[in-house]
Amino acid sequence: MANQASIETRDVRLWYGEFQALKGIDLDVSRGRITGLIGPSGCGKTTLLRCFNRINERYDYVRTEGSLIIDGHNIYAPDVDLIELRKRVGMVFQRPNPLPISIRDNVLYGYRLHTPKAERSRGAEDEALESALKSVQLWDILKDRLGDRATRLQLEQQQKLCIARLLPLKPSIILMDEPCSALDPDATAKVEELIRQIAGEFTILIVTHNMAQARRVSDECVFMLIGEIVEHGRTEDLFIAPKDQRTADYIEGRFG
């Protein structure tokens, strides 16, 4: 693609035990843009997404080969610090997962975990908290409720809070795995609006089964099928004039 790549994968292959889930993935993800990963269930979208922060490796039966470069560094090199990697590459899951603690402590959880105590102050925490909540459009709503338990928030607010929790760590990339799948249409629209508003500040990859959402939200789209990339291009081009018949068949609802 034309933009400078934030992520470059070369011949990435992944196995769950004997099953090969990814088959030679070559992909450049444009910096500061939203890239949608689409395709039928089981095609490898979420597996690929989870390669970018190596979260697949929580399972000892997973084996990954190939090169995956983020900001110039191969994240599968043996000397990579996974904690540092996951600070730079944040993740938002299908269902909101706020911790059963206060709103304030949720937003600052990662910040406190990764910032030495000697470098923290109440003022620095307050600044990080306010900045994160303003970025996700929650500050005015929650600034007088910071001591409330986060799990009592509406689902839309919980998902925005989970995004806010990443921001004090200053990630360069945010991964989103079906971030609206648990939300109603109104909440989905608000989270989509937020995703568009923070685009540019971060490189965002979003897995979605919702074709309308992919078209509304993403700048570029990647269509996957059976562990391979079939087509990657500007979202508008991919939806209006796909180059591969399999892409056209999927978008038009002929399978998947």
C-alpha cells in the first residue's frame, strides 16, 4: 500500500498442534490507518490479529514461523520483551472486560503496573486519567464518578473504558477483535464513531464479521480465506470492485 507500513509480515505461518491456521501471510499494514480483517469464521482473522502481540503463545501447542516486523523490529526475535511489546500493541476484546475495581483504578491499572513508583505522582496519574477518558469521550460523563465500580457502567461505556485503559501506556498499535459484537446498534454506532476519531493517532486493526461495519470504519480491508490472504486494498475498492471472485462472493453473501 502507499502509506508507510507500521506492520510487515513475511511468510508468517502458524500451527495449533498439527493444524495449520495461517499459511504464508505477507501483509503490510499502513501506519495511522484502520485496517479491517474480514472473512468467514475459522479463516484465521483472529489468529493473525493475535500474532501482532504474540498472545497466541499463551498456549504451548502453538508454533509460529516467519517474520513479523513492527516499527522496524522483528517481534519474533528471541530477545523480544513481551511485556514491552504488549505495551506498544494494545488489545480490545469482543466483550468488554473492565476489572471489578473503580473507574479510576481501571484506567490507571496498566500505567501503575509498568511505571516505576518513583516516577509516578498523583498529578501525573490525574493527568493520564483525564487525558485517557477525554480521548474516549467519557471524561464529562464520569469525572464525578471515578470511584464507582467500572463493571456497573453500560456496555458501551465499559468498552470505551477498556480502550481508555490502553492509552496511558502510549501504544502505537491497537488491535480490536470484534469490539462491537456484544453491543446493541446504538452503542455500536458510538464505539465506531470513537474508533474513527482516534484513527491517525494509532494504527488500528479490527476483526469484524459485519460487512457494513468494515465498510463504515476501515480505510483498508484484508479478506482472508482458509488461513490465506485473498485480497488487500482500499476498503472502497475492495467492496465496489474486488479483484478476486472469492472476495466478491463473500461480500455479496454467497458464502461465509
